[in-house]
Amino acid sequence: MKFDLLVKLKLRTCFLAVTCFLSFSAIQAQTKSVKGVVSADGEPMIGATIIVKGTSTGTQTDFDGNYTIKVKTGGVLVFKYIGFLSKEIVVGKSSTINVSLVEDTTNLDEIIVIGYGTQKKKEVTGAVVQVSNEAISKIGTADLGAALQGLIAGVNVTASSGAPGADSNILIRGLSSVTGNSSPLYVVDGIPFASDPKLSMSEIETIDVLKDAASASIYGTRGSGGVILITTKKGKVGQMKISANQYYGLQSITSGVPTVNVEESLYIRFLAAASQPNGTTYGNTWTPIEYDRYSLTNETYLQPKIENDYAPVQNYGLSISGGSKGLTYNVVGSFFSQDGTIINSGYDRANIRANTQFEKGNWKISTGLGFRIEEQSYAPWNIITTALKYQPYQSDIDPNADIIDNAGPGNSVETQNLSNTAALFKQTDKRNGERLDGSINAVYKISDHFNFTTRAGVSYNNDTRVRINPLFTAYDEDGNVIPQQTRSGVYNQSIRATSQTLENVIDYSQSFGDHNVKAVVAYSSEKYTYSTFAAQKFDLISNDVTVLNGATLDPSATSGTGWGQDRTNSLIGMIGRLQYNYKGKYLFSASIRRDGSSRFSKANRWGTFPSVTAGWNVSDENWFEPVKDIVSSLKFRAGLGTTGNQSFLDYSNAATIKLANDYVFGTEGDDNLALGATQEAFANKNVKWETSEQLNLGFDLSFLRNSFKLTGDFYQTNKKDMLMPLLLPPTTGASGGTNETVVLNVGDMENTGYEFALNYSHRGVESGFNWNLGGTFSQNTNVVSKMSGSNKIAFLPGSQVVLGVPNEDLVSVLAEGYEAGAFFVIKTDGIIRTEEELIEYQTIQPTARLGDLRYIDYNNDNTISNADRQYAGSGTPEFEIGLNMSFDYKGFDFYMQWYSAQGGEIINGTKAYAYKHGTHKDLVYQWTPQNPTSNIPTNRGRDHENYRGYTDFWIQDGSFIRLRTVNIGYTVPNEYFGDLNITKFRVFLAAQNPLTITEYDGYDPEVGNSNFSSRGIDKGNYPISSQFRIGIQLDF
């Protein structure tokens, strides 16, 4: 009995305990409504999936990233979005759960644009690299080339000039042509552009670069320099989104050429006088003070006067996008303005682009319309070298004046040049341009496997340029007018260019079990027209009347000149491509393009450009599974492709004639002047396509769930039948300029190189600390393997080091066995310091004296001539390195990029020019009997052999390391804005080119040029500036 009671009490106790537990659990597990916002990098995510773990209950976010879901307390919500890491959160007491997702670095389904189609990154077999808008926006530049510098292995970018609006020079895998155009082809939304399309960075969604010939051969003759495929931003389904950005900054020149003051200048001239055999200077018996008695009262330095310190740079952007199912839109507008750091220079650009996409039934139609207005002001001609040679004891120049009194003695060379120098300060050279481009892309889905695409594009470009050389009057000390050596005048030019593109494409895609096949056939037609007219007149009547008719000429002078030119060229291409893969593991692609160009004669008009590539995703093999925790993916790639080149002037295959070469017709006494015509240029009907065959071997490797990624490529390019204009002898009667040349297939060239790109990405899902470290390495070796004919070396026009010297001073060459643009100079062997050295050297150069440079008689013929020139490197770097690092934490973000070019040489032409004119500070320490250990040759006047540009005395190491970009920002949390609908507000500070490490003592070691013959030759190039900016980014 007692036992039964005890048992009953225990059972009741257990029952009460269980009841209490179950009641508590029921309270805990009751269903409630949870809401929140799903975002990524502060942006709402449309269509993100939220699922209650272990159930079929789920929902998606709306246009603003909002969601609402019923879930039991203690349940687990799983947040998912394609391309991002999933996130699981246990539901607690709070009814609001906001989630931020991070990108999944293991995602290999990234879509790459490959030309006439797209492809999953995992299936790409060529050397193709994609750069996002996020990456290029961090650089903060209006120039596409500058934005890409150091980001892509194998893409060499050098600044042709630091001038506002100047394009960078882009070489993909080395020099692709010796005819002057090695630039890549630009393709914007499927439409090819002949040059940089000058888009604002806010218009661009992605940039895909086709580096190897196998990938670029789909563009045939246009792909020899590589291809840059630009995809512009498109609208997305959802509520209207407005984004705005703005920055303002200041620029300055951080380096220069050291020049002398008045005392040092007079000292150098006295030394020059003392060093002359007859004790005179420059052929005059006057000392500098006697020559110009005002020399001690002046203190003039023109370098600071031509520089514009703290020049402003600013950018404004606004975009509006959105749409509904079936119709989306994106409109981007921007304005960029940059004042030059050199006087009278600047660049303003306004861009607007509208993209729409319409889908209904089997049709998908996309349109794009872009409009650009530019105003570019160029710095006065040779203003940097003019400032370098200006003596500090000369009269000061007022940039706002039209006259100058007491300029000095009238028989002084410096005085006679003064009016020309002063006029440069008021010279204006302005270009205004408008460009309109439009495209339409219509895709019709024929069936589940076939699509038909027709694409048309038109662009219209109109440029006008006006250069005004102002009237300037200088009076000598006696009040006489000093003639202006460069005549005042007006130059007007108008250029109109149009392009038309039409393409029809049929693509096929189907899977047969594990076998996947894609095929493309296409037809492409392109037409380009170019028309220009220019006129020039001299002798302005006043600087207030600067129109063409405001210039009048001396009656005895020839009247103004005018000329024009019209050109047209066309291209037709037929394209085919087949792609195959088995389970995405074994990859194969083959393409062929047949191009016809109007630039060739009928016999050689057509060229055929095939390619084949293969790849193997090793990591997809079953036997690879044991190591996948360490090696996430491994792919090998191989490709062989051919591209063509037709980069020479239109009508070079036809002899041209010129009118207005009059002649006398008739017998003596009854003769008349008749209108005549002569052959102006010669032709080569046998000129044929220049072709490039390239082998590419590469791999893609990733570790630790793709946190580490390494890509490597080796390539070898064999260029055959190089096109090059060769100079004709005067006996041919060619009329001059480009007409003195004829285009020939002159030889072969090879490019060999290695490329590596390494990236590490860490996503701190729990800590919120994310960081990324990336690096690139590129090495390219170029060699001219064959020169046709008996002449194995050709000096390149335009490669003089010092301005105003004859063609005998050319230094860049095409020579068999050396890189294109190699420097061939006369080498030096120090200074002649002793009488013994002088006597020995005078057997080679009888006029030599103590303190002169000693040149090496390379061919031992006891004379110094061009035959003594030797190889001395080139302006092309041996290798390049790019390094970038970024991190973000709780709204703070930081980005830094370094770039380095190592091993290239620079010929310091600015230094040579300052030596030549006796203004470089080094000359204070020149060799004299009292300073016998100096390595600086004695100053003997501007025309002495000591200062000729074709020697190695001016060659310096051009290696440098540059901190290109630093960007620090903070994104304000959205909750601070309440109901203002602000989804992102970021403020930032940025610096561009704040630090350069180099041993080069010129303006800047980044010496590029649009013509490879002048690469590495510093002739007073517009210097690159440092920038410091502050800006904001705002999204609604």
C-alpha cells in the first residue's frame, strides 16, 4: 500500500515535470513572423532565397531586398543567392533579421565574354582575363589604359603623355606591328571601334581581354594586337535605382630638370669662352656681361612659369536604372574635367549612354546609344624644352603681355628667339569633338537549340581643331623691332569620320548526355570613311582677331595654304566556330575567319585565320578527389591561332596622282601655262597580309576552396611578312612625306613571354574582415628574326633624341637579331683627361681636346661614324610587376596598387637639350683643368660633338616602382538615414601616383609614345602628375 502510494507520487511528479517541459517547449516553438533585408556590400539583393531549414517553407526577397517568413522560434533560416556563400541563422527573440551575404570565391561559373558569344570561365581554353567595374573604378582615372595598368599579366600600359585627355599606349603580349599601330581592337557590346571608345568608367560593367591569338583570331585582321571586349551596364528588373558619384582633386608635377641660376649661367659661359681655341665664345669676342649688360639685373626661370601647380581635376557621374519584366533600362551620364599641369592645356569630357533591353516571346532586343562631347587644349609646342634652354639672365616674360621692351641687344641669338618664346605663352591649340554611336542587337530564338542574331552599329565622329600662334612684338635695347621668328597665324582643321558595322550570327547549342556542343557561324561587314580639310594663314593683324580671315600676309609672301583628304576602307569577314566539351572536363574549340580588305589588291585581298584550342579540367577527374581539400581546381590549356594585320595607309596598293603641277605647253613665244598632273606616290600591288601565329600554353590553379588562385601562360608569336613603309630614293621623284615611301613585306619578328597572376581572397564571414591580395608578373622578349633584302638594319624616322637635329642623329632601329626599336648609338669611354690620352685619341678625332668625350671606334677604321654604332638596349622593359591589396571592415575600406617596370633604358633627351644650351646645373661641375676628376664633358657650345644625342652618354636605367593608387573610404550604415531611401553613402580619399622610386633623373621614367620608334626617348614629354582627391558615392 505504502509502495503504491510512493509510486503514484513519483509518477505524478514526473508527469508534472514533463507537462511543464512540454508547455515551456510549446511556448518556445510557437510560430512567428520574421522580416528583414538581404544585402551584399550594402546593396539590396533582389530574388535572394530564404528557406526554413529542414522544411519546404521558403520565400524570396523583393526589389528592395526585403523578405517576410513564418518560422518557429529556434528554427534555422538559410539565406542563399547564386554566386554567394549561404548563411544560416538561428531564429531567436528578435523578429527582424538583416543579413549580408559575401561572394563565393569558389564559384567557377563566372561568365566570360569571348567574342561572338560567352562561355563559362571553367570551360575557357584561351588566355582570357576579365576585369570588373569595381576593380577599374578604384583607380579613379578617365583613361581606360591607365585603369588597366598592372591589373592584367601580359598587358603592357605606358603613358604616352601626362597631358589631359592623352590616351595610354596598350600593348598586349608585346609589339604586334612595326607600321605604327599595335593597339588592340576595342569591341563595345559587340560593335568594333578603331580606337579607344573613351567611355566613362561608370558606363562599363566588365572588360574581357583576349590575349592569345587563338582567342583573338575570331576577329581576324583586327585581332593582331589583342582584343578588349567591353560590356556596358544594363538595367535589371526592379525598382528604379539612382547612383551618383563625385570627386574633386588637385594635381602637381613632382619632378623636374635642375637648371642654373644667373651666376652659374655666367660662369658656364665664361668657361665656354675660356675653352675656345681663340679665347672667344660662340664666335663672338664679347664676354656675357658685355654681350648683354642687362644680364646681371635679370633673374628669370621659365620652368615654374610653364607649370600649373595644384591644377584641379574633377568628375561627376549619375546613373538611373530599373525596369519591369520584359523591359529594362540603364542611363549613365558623366562629366570629367582636368586642367593641365602645363599652361594652356586641359581636357573636358561629357558622356551619356542609354541602354535598353526588351523581351517578348522569342525576341530579345537590346539597344545602345552613346554621345560624347570633348574639348581638349594642347600645351604650346615644345614649351618644356623651350623653357629648359631659356637663360636666366634673359628678360622676364609676362604671359599676359603682347610686347616686351628692352629685350637685349638686337644681334643676340637669345634676344632674337625671345619673341618666339614669349608668343608660346599665349599660343592656344584647341580641339572640339563630338561622337555619336548607336547599336541594336536583336536575338530571335528559333528553337531550344538555335538562335539568330542580327547586330548593327553606326558611329559618327566630328572634330575641329584651331591653333593660334599669337602676334608678339619685342624691342631691342635701341627700340628696334626684333622680327618674330615663328610667324603668327591661324590653323584650322576639320575631321569627319564614320563607321558602319553589320553582323548576322547563328548560334547552336545542345547537349547529348555528357557531350556538349556549341557552334557559331557569322557574317561581318565594316565600312570606314574619313574626311579632313585644313587651312592655314599667317601674320595676324591683331591678337583680338583670331579667325582665319583675320590673318593677312606680306604681299611678297605666298598666300595661305589649304589641303584636304578623303579615304574609305572596307572589311568583310566570314566566321565559324565549334566548341565541344565532355562533362565540362575535356574541352575543345576551333574557329576560322576569312577576311577581305579593300587595302590590298585583288590578288591578295583575302586572308584566312584559323585557330584551335584544347583544355583539360584535371580536378574533375575522380582520382583527383583526395586532394581537393587542398587543390580546389586545376586546368591545363593549349592553343594555336593566327591573326592578320592590315595597318597601313589606304590606297597604298595603288599609284596616286596629284594635280596643280603645272607645265609650259607650246612653242616659244606662243607658250601657255597648262594644268598638269604628276604621279605623287608609288604602289606595291604585291603587298600581302602580315600574319601572326601564336602558340599558347597555360594553366589555372586554385587552392583552399579557391582562396588562392594562380594562372600562368607561356606564349610564342611568330610574325611573318611584316608590313613596313620603306623610304624611296630621291631619284624616284616622289613628292615628299608619306609619298616618299612604299609599303613592303620586309621581314619576320618573334615575341616570346611568360605571364603569371596570383590572387588570395579571404572572406571573414564571422569577423566581417575581408581582404584581398593580388599580383601579376609579365615578361616579353621581342626580336626581329629576319630582314628582307641586303640591308639588315633600318633607322626609324622620328627617333632623334634632341629636337632640331638631322636624320643622322636617329637612334632607334629595326635590326635583324635585336628587338624592334632597339637603340643603336656610338658608345663613349669616359673623358679625355691627360695629354697622353689626347694625343692617342687625336689619331681618330683630330679636333678633340682635353675634357671632351672619348668615343669608341668600334670598327677600328680610325674615324668616328655611323659605322661605329653599337646596340645599347631599348625602351622596352624586361619585365613588369603589378601588386594590389584591399581590405574592408565594418564599413571601412582600403585599396592600394603598385606597378613596376624593370630593365628598360631611357635616353634622357631633356638632359641632352639642357646640356646643349648650357642651362643644366651639371655643367657647373664640368671638366676643367681645375676639376680634372669630373665625368661631365666640357661645354664647348651647342653644336659640339660632346652634346650630340646619338651617344650612350644620355642613356639611363629606366626601371621604376610606382605607387599608382591609394584609396581609403568609409560607408555610412544605412540605419542612419531613416526613411531617406539611401542604400549606400560612401566617402573616400584617394591619391594617384603619390610615390615613384627610380634612379632616372628626368621628369618621369614612364616614357611611352604612340610610335614604338620613340619609346624610351624623353624629348621633353608632358610629365605625369600626382593627384590627391576626395569624393563621395551615393545610391538610392
